[in-house]
Amino acid sequence: MITGWRSFKKWLNQRLWLGLLLLGLFSLSAVLLLGHLRSHLTASPTLPSAPPSIATPSPIVAPSSPTAPLTPSKQVGGVTQSPDTEPSVTEEEQAAQERAKAELLASRASIDSVVDMQVAIALAKSEVTVAVSSDSRLLNETGEAIQTLTPGAAYIAQADGASILFDGASMGQFLWVEPPIDGVFQLGNRTYRGRLLLACAEGKLWAVNYVSMKNYLNSVVPSEVSPSWNMEALKAQTVAARSYALTYYFHPVNSLYHLGDDEYFQVYSGVATEADRTREAIDATAGEFVSYQGGIVESLYAASDAIVAEAFQGKGMSQLGALSLAEQGYPYDRILSNYYPGTSIGKIVQDF
């Protein structure tokens, strides 16, 4: 996350709460931010003279829509809470209903797998090296497959004015690298899940990883804290990290990406840091975020109470403090309410 005096500058640049934002496939009630931090220590790159398509750089869109919007937790997995009075049913019918409900909940896609984060993993580079683990498609900005990338090869992407030279051929301003669903790609010496967008402007390249919230958190949580920590501390870290990411999902740094991959935002390292215990914490809290009056809180956090006091005027979670509370028997929701007073745990669910 953010450490040191540099972060104090961030805290001073506060933003107002966000109102209700509607997204074609999802709806969240009142998206509110606590002191949204917007300025980077070095200004975020702006892609000059970019066409309108930069906001959605390719016709390749996010995963298929659910048929109904998302709402905070009045519903669980699309199963509406039962009314106060229900028709009488036999024990056998009740058991059958419970089995059907369990099967429905088990079969639904996790909301963390539906939301895609757009993470900047390379900024203003003259060239980058790309590799893939299995046959992957290279697509141009119109979504047309123009080449198959094969494992074992290293492909050089270079900036050439407003165009990308990929493996020596001019390919236009935007390129997608799209591995199969179970594949990964490499950029430099790091390996990532999801898809890669390359964008070029003024002789520089930007690389953006389109990755599910689940796989984003699978990297962020163990990059921020040790997977060996108490499970309740891991759950608290997970919910805080998801809530922080969601604020940038709805209020991104710019039209090209939601947020960066370094400690100024949250540390995102690709697949190298993934661990079983943090996956368990992520699965156990799927869709949960820090909520204030139904909205999403930008849940700031840092390593210690001293850094939280220095960087955020005491308004944030101490990771070491959260660990101490977990070891004293605090569940993760109490840990979070201790550091974010007046908040509760909200949950995004997928309706059917």
C-alpha cells in the first residue's frame, strides 16, 4: 500500500463521496468514497490524441452479463430472502428446497470472477517483451485476430510514434494478447493471468492487465501481508483490498486503466505471490467490501499504526494491528469495524 511522508501528500488530495453509479450489468447502491486519493507522485501518463475508443480500447468486452443487476446483500446468490409467512411444506419438501438452493449457490459464478480490474503493469516504456504459456491470439484494436502467439517465443513490442511495432511489424495503436482461459502471459520477468492490452502514444507504450477481481486479489493479498498470518487477519486484509479496488473500478485513474500495480495503490505482482491460504480468505469473503450507509469505502491501510497516523491522519487499518486483534480472537468484521468506525460489511451478489 502506501508508506512514508510521500503518502501524506496523497491524503491531502481528498475527493468527495461518489454517488450511485449504474453499470450495464451491475448496480451498486450509492458508491461513496472516504477521501479518494487521486494524484500520483509522478503524474499519471495521459495518452494524447487518443481516439474515443481508448475508454473501451477494443470491442472485446468484459465477461458475459448476468441477466439482472447486482445489489448489496438483500439477496444472496440471487435467492431472495423468504417472506415472513410461507406456505407450509413437508420436511421432505424443505430438504429438497435446501438442496436445490445449495446447488444453485454452488453453481453461480463468483462476483469476483465477473468484475474485471484494469491494472497498469508498464507505463511509458519504449519497448516491452511479451511471452505466452500456450497458443494465444494477438488481436488488433477492432478485435480481429491477426496472429497466433506460441509458447517458447519472446515477442518484442516497440513504440513507433503512435503505432506499435510487434515482432517487427506495424500493428496500430492498440493490441490485445489473449491467452486461453487457463493460460497466462509474461511481460518482462513477471507472469500474469487474464489479458494484456498494449497501447501506444507519443513514442511510448503502456501495458494494462485485464484481470478478474478474484485473480487480482489472489496476487494483491499475499503481496501485502504474509499468507501465514491468522486467517481472520487475512480475511480483513482481503475485504479492505477488495473495497479499495472497487473505488478505483468505479472511479478510475484515467480512461485507460483503473489503477497501478505498485505500493502507491496496492502491490500487484501477478501469479508469483499466489498462495493457498490467501485464496481461502478470498473465497470465504467473496464479494464483500467495507460499506458506509450502503456505499463503498476507500479502505486505506498501511503496515503499522504509526504509518496510518502519519499517512492518513489515523484513518485507516494497521495491518500489524489487524494481525494482533486476530490473534486475540477478533473476527474479521470486528477488526474492520475497529479501524473503519461506523462501517459494516457489504456484499455484492450476482442475481439471476
